[in-house]
Amino acid sequence: MIQDIVQDATRTSSRRLDMALASLDLSKPRYYAGFLRGQAEALFPLETALEAGGIETILRDWPQRARTPALEHDLTVMDVSCDPLPVPHFNDTARMLGVVYVLEASRMSARTMLMRLAHQQPESSAIGATQYLRHGFGKRLWPLFLAALESHPETRADVEGVVEGAQIAFGMFDSTLIPVVSVAAE
């Protein structure tokens, strides 16, 4: 299965990001704000690139999946600005679905972050800035995505392209999270 190949190829990147996120002390609103900033700096250019590449013709439910508006809302609530990374260029389905693999898989980490935030900051204003973390709850986005990933002729013909797209996305999130974790460690 393509999912298994991508998961195996990106296991180290996924673990590194999960460990970095787990190290953030969400009892301090500035670290949550930093997390949101880092997510925006990677997510905004990735979603822009996907839309420029025509992702909505590949995934008809893309408007339900896109999280840029939710993250923009949360940044506004937290009064946080960001400096997005450059927009990458994706000109094929395999790489685009590799990127979407990372974006959709990140929803699982978002649920964990939301639970931690609710536990550590139950009365904080940060609770009002959780549209990004809550986006897609109750929808079957992951299984529907996996069905598209596994059945699309271009992903089946170019599994390496899917892996490359996922690695690009992980690299972007990794580069925006490192400064957040570094500040939190000080």
C-alpha cells in the first residue's frame, strides 16, 4: 500500500516533529502562539502551492480540507503575525498527494495538542484560538484521503513522487518548528 511506503519513508521526520511538539509547554500562551506561527509559516505556502497546482480537481472535497482560514483566525485571536516560507511548486498529482498526506496526518497530532491545551490552559484566551486544531473533527477526511491516495493512477505510477511530496512538507514544518522549540528550551 502507498500509505505504508510513505509512512515508512517519513517515519523519522514524523517522530522528530511529534517529539518537538510534545516538548512544548502549552501552559505558556507564548509557546502556543509560537506553535501557531510555525504551523502557519509552513501551511500557508503549502496550501497555496496545492491550490495553484489544481488540488481541487484531484480532491473534490479540498475546500473542506483547507485549513488556512482556520489558522488565520487563530493567529488573529492570539495577535500573532507570521512570515511564511516561500511557496513551493508542485506540478504533478503524486507530489501534491504526498503533501496532502502530511497535512491530513497532522490532524491526529492536532487532536493531541488540543487535549493538552485544554488541560494546561483551560481558562486561557488560547482556547478561543483552536479552529486550526479542531478543523475537520467529525468528518471522515483521513479515510477518504487514503482511498484517493491508493486508487489514483498517478500515485500508483509514481510512489517516489508521493514520498518526495511528503518529505517536502515534513521539511517545511520541521524548519518552522525548530525556532519554536529552541525558544521553548531556553
